[in-house]
Amino acid sequence: MAEAHQAVGFRPSLTSDAGEVELGVPVLQEIYLSGLRSWKRHLSRFWNDFLTGVFPASPLSWLFLFSAIQLACFLQLDPSLGLMEKIKESLPDWGGQHHRLRGVLAAALFASCLWGALIFTLHVALRLLLSYHGWLLEPHGAMSSPTKTWLALVRIFSGRHPMLFSYQRSLPRQPVPSVQDTVRKYLESVRPVLSDKDFDWTAGLAQEFLKLQASLLQWYLQLKSWWASNYVSDWWEEFVYLRSRNSLMVNSNYYMMDFLYVTPTPVQAARAGNAVHALLLYRHRLDRQEILPTLLMGMRPLCSAQYEKIFNTTRIPGVHRDHIRHLRDSRHVAVFHRGRFFRVGTHSQSRLLSPRALEQQFQRILDDPSPACPHEEHLAALTAAPRDTWAQVRRSLKTQAQEALEAVEGAAFFVSLDSEPAGLTREDPAASLDAYAHALLAGQGHDRWFDKSFSLIVFSNGKLGLSVEHSWADCPISGHMWEFTLATECFQLGYSADGHCKGHPDPLLPQPQRLHWDLPDKIHLSISLALRAAKTLSGNIDCHVFPFSHFGKNFIKRCHLSSDSFIQTTLQLAHFRDRGQFCLTYESTMTRLFLEGRTETVRSCTREARDFVRAMEDKEKTDAQCLALFRLAVDKHQALLKAAMSGQGVDRHLFALYVVSQFLHLQSPFLDQVHSEQWQLATSQIPVQQIHLFDVHNYPDYVSSGGGFGPADDHGYGVSYMFMGDDVITFHISSKKSSTRTVRLTHPGPSSLGTSASLLSYSSGFQTPSLPPAHDPGAPVLKPRSPQAQGQGPQPSCFSASRNPSPSFSCT
């Protein structure tokens, strides 16, 4: 989600003075270290790897094989063709009375070798099968005979009852695309946004790169792909996230929202108790690998490696680079309320506290009248400071307040009990949702510990939200956890009639432990400066959330179109009506079809999308012509999306080539040009992964409304969207208030989407559905940011309700 901002900003971290020493290491040594890190990760989870490494076989299958061999020996048959006798001869001679024992050991060794060979064969066969991506490239709804055969074979070799990490050893490695194909796709992607002169200049740089440097850089990447688990993911984490020196707030973190229209209880402590209990239940299932691996088409597994660091994880700041600290276990959560920090135990006598007991602990914190100590209230603003600044201050803080700092950084996660309400209100639905999003993304700048893997935010009226640090995993992982949490705390744990958690309080529980910070004087100034910078950054971010209820996923599917491609194409129309020009568009998609895969970029601004947008702005074009161009644009986006998912994208390959060039101190004007680009439109879809947990037909309000992130560019937009059930799309939009090129997000309306819906309705005969009026957040209105913004280029009527927008700033 928020990775587009980090991707733009990674280049300075590569070329900083502090980084030059490390980047001077020979590239072969760095590739060796990448592989070493991969093997260390495998060794650290050896036991889990053993339990899941035999999948799709099971330990019982060894016992069955051993018993079958023993039965054959009893019947005087030799299934080993003489191998067991040779094994027996090589064993020590313990005397005649141990002859039978030697035979049993020989049979056990032979059974183990045969069992291991069979498992290895199954793994190789499954890995080869999972390397097939023809199914992904086929038209939606059509399945060829090879794909049907492939599905049958995958079903045979996949085994039954997989655990979370069962498929890890069978996943293929992410392939290194052809450098010629990558450069060709790149030039194709920038053609719609460049003039003829600029494109010819870029094409010349590309040809020079292919002739002089590409083959050498590609060779190193191929070498790394053979040695390391993934040729790009560890470098992506290292250079895009951990080496970034920017503030995590807004720039890197993202947020996730509660149910949009429903709050199960208005009791803040009760909602916190159920939510924390549900999160810890998820962690328990995660530790026991009881979470099922995600399967596409119900058959193709995705990589589960990112799940390992959801809990007990903190991003520790460093002067030149951060590192991720992950603990095997943690039996407490850190809680922040009214400027004070608390340590709340989550277990009693090795058992997880009940929701009612957790509610009791949170209520004790809410009722605690003690004031915050001087500067304690704003201490967390340091985690929103630039990373090198926070790293230097943390050294002093660790010396003076090590116990309190360890309690926060060693917690399972961070909980913020906010003193203000949040969420949708009927009095001012749009403004209330905007404030809700802003509170989750930035808060007050000092009430979130942005280093934690995630912070659970509980508002005074019982509304929930998450603030998520991005380096340890991507949005689908935290989204999976969040879906489980919302469904569990609401449907399974539930609340009593008076809004409290079910069960009874435990009067014997000790009071939550108040954390005390011995803050040296030299830190006080740092806290004040960090707070000022955080408030400035928070005040500059503009957020808008609106549920689009004219139609949803169901309507788009009835039009035989991809819902994601539909939105991406209409976003191009919206942006053009805002700016009057096209721009590079960043859409994040996953590459978890491969071992340790993370994300790839889909460049959604294509020539086909450009042609569609221009047709929509041309009064002489008919609806039929616009519809035909729209379908071409949607099909093109689908092809790009599938190519990116199958490891044939553009940006991660170019990123890895650029990293190698920096290690080799090899200057490439083409790669410099690629990585100086700005993404003025950064987009992402939040998928609903566990639809079985929600009854969207009978209870459509009980679905998360998604989340959002900050813009990737100071003069651009960040757009996130989620399909809520079948008939609603929730959009989360962000921009910088300081920009004179973006529209103040007082209330942007979604008419570009409505335009395409009307066009499709007219051509297909479908009627667009809508939500009941009670769920309509009101008629949106666009307002210009400042008088100076008027007259600078096209008027910001980006969501006008007609094909040819008028210069009006409002829509109904």
C-alpha cells in the first residue's frame, strides 16, 4: 500500500555517505550474504520446517512404510533388493543376541531413505507443477485442457490438511525476467506520459543500457536467484524500508478501519478486551500453524513467510539502517492512554486472560487519575521522527529507561486507548469519516508507537482501527489478521446486553503496571522538536473516505469485467479530469506465488487507458466507441496484472538491476532515469480474503471498510479501495494540503466511476443498484484548495457526473 512512497525514496539511502562503505563490498559477497540470510531463516525455524517439510506426506506415512518393510521381511521378502543386507553389514557388530536389532535398524534406515526420497520427489513434482502459470493467463471463466490436467495433478500432489507453512518447500523461486522484455515493457509503460522528444531520449538511454551494462547486471541477478530464496525481496526490504531515513508516519505506515456502519459496543474497555483477546487467539493459531495457507482458485498456494513477524515485532531505528527485532513470544501488551504508558499482562498461569478480564484491566487504566510525567505524554513522537534522529535519541533513552523501553518494544503489540470518539456520524458523515482516517493514519503525532508491527487503536466510543508498520509484511497479511479479529470479537466472543464482554471479572488480577520513564534533560528538546515535526506532518495530510454505493463488484462482474481493472481504468479518467494530463500510476500487486515473494508494480496508465480517457472527453465519440475502448483498457490492465503476479513485471527487476549497479559502482543513466520517476497516483486494492467469516448478504454492514495510506508524491494522490460485499466500494484518498496541484479533499465525489457505470448500463441493459438512503454518506462536494490554485491548469472537476465536465467545482 504505502510502499510507493518508500520506493520513490530509496535512492538516496543507496547513495548516502554512510551507505557507501557497505555498498563498496563486492557484489559477489553481497549475493553470498543474501543466500546466507536465507539459510539462517530456514535454520531458525527448523522444527516448523521439519513438521511441514514432509508435507504432503506425514510422519505416520513413515511408520506405515516401516511396518510394510517389516511385514515383507517377516514373509521372507526383500523389497530393498539387497540394500538392507548391505546396511546391516555396515552397522557395528554387537554380538549374536543383537542380530534382530541390527535387522530392525537396517529396515528403519532403509525406510527413512526411501521415505525421504519419496518426499523429495513429491516436493520436486509439486514445485514443477506450481511453476506453471498458464492458468493465470487464460481468459476469466475459460479453462483449457492443460490447465484442467494441471489442477488435477496439483490436487493429487498437494496432500490433505495443510498447515500454514506446509507448501513453503514446494513453492518455486521468483524468476528473473528477460532484461530485453523488461526494458521493452518499461518503454511501453512510459509512452502515454512522455512527449515524443522525451520518449526518444529515454529510448536512446534504454538501448545504450542494453548494449553496455544489462548483460553484466543480469548475470549477477541470475546468480543470486540460484543461491538465495528470492532475487529481490531481501533487497526490497533492506533498501526501500530499512535504509529509508524518512518518518514512518504517513510516509510508510498505513491504516485499517473497523466496520463502517456498525459498532458492536460503545464501551471502550469492552471493545478493547474482545479485540485484544481475538488478536491473541489469532497469534495462538499462528504459533500452532492452524491458519490455513491462502490458496488461489482453492488450489494454488501463496507464500506464508510474512506471517512469521505479525506479533512480537518492532522496527528498531539505526543511524544508517533499521533492523527488525522479532521475539518468539511475549506475554504482555503495551498500552497508551492520556500520555501514560502501561504494561498489561495477557496471560495468567500460562492461560490467556478472558475478554472480561482484559476489559477489567483496560477499565482500570481508563479510571486511573494519575497524570503523565513531564515529557512522557509526547515521548512517542520520537517514533515519528526521521529514523537517524530517533536512533540517536533512543541510545540515551535505552540507558536511562531501559525497562520501560523494553516493555514497549517487547510487547506483543501496542494498544492506544484514545480519549476522543471516531467513526461515521449521521450529522456529518463525510467529515467524520475523514477525521477517522486521519486519526488512524497520523493521530496526534505522539499517541502511536510507530515502530511496532501494528498498533490497535480503540476510540472512546468503541470504534477500532489499526496503524501498521510496513517493513515486516504487506497489507494482505495484516488484512487477514484484521478480518479474523473483527469476525471473532463480534460474532464469536460477542457482548452482553449491557455492552460488556461476556464472563466475569477477576478481582485477583494485579493492577496494570505503570511504566516510568527517567528521561534525561537532553532528550526533552528532542521530544519537543519531534512533536513539532510530527504535528506539521500530520496537519499537512489530507484524508477523505467515501463509500460509493451506486454499484459494486456484483454489477461489474455482470458486465464480464475484472473489478480491479475496472477501477484502475476509471481512476485514469478521474485523474485526467483533475490534472488534464496523464501520469505514472503505481498499483501494488502481490508476487506471493513465489517463495518469499512480496509485491510488484502494475503500471496502470497504459496507451489503451489513454485512448479511452480521450474518447470520453471527445464529444464526437459515441457510447459504443467509448465502451469498446474501455474494454480494451480493462483487458490490457488485466494482462499487466497477471504478468506482474507471475514474476514478469517491470519495476522489481529494474530495482534489482539498479542495486547491483550501485554495488559495482557502475553508472547507468537509464537506471538513474527510471528511479528518479515520481508516482503522482499511487493505488492499491485491499482484498477481502476470508469471506466465509462474514455473511455479506444478510449482514452487509458487518464488513471492514478497508484502509488507506499517504500519497507517494508531495503533489499526488494515494488511493486505496475495497469492495464491501457486492454493492459498495469504499475509497480512501489522501493528498498533501501544502500542494497547489491537488484538490482539497473536502468531499470528492465518485462520478468518474459513475460515468463508466452509466456507459456500461446503457450498453448492456443492466441497472445500477444503490444502497438504502440511510447508508448514503451524503452528496459529495469538491472545493478548490486555494484561490491561487484556480487558474493553474484545468479546473479540478475530476469527478464530474458528465462525460464532458463543466468547470464547476461541485457535483451532486
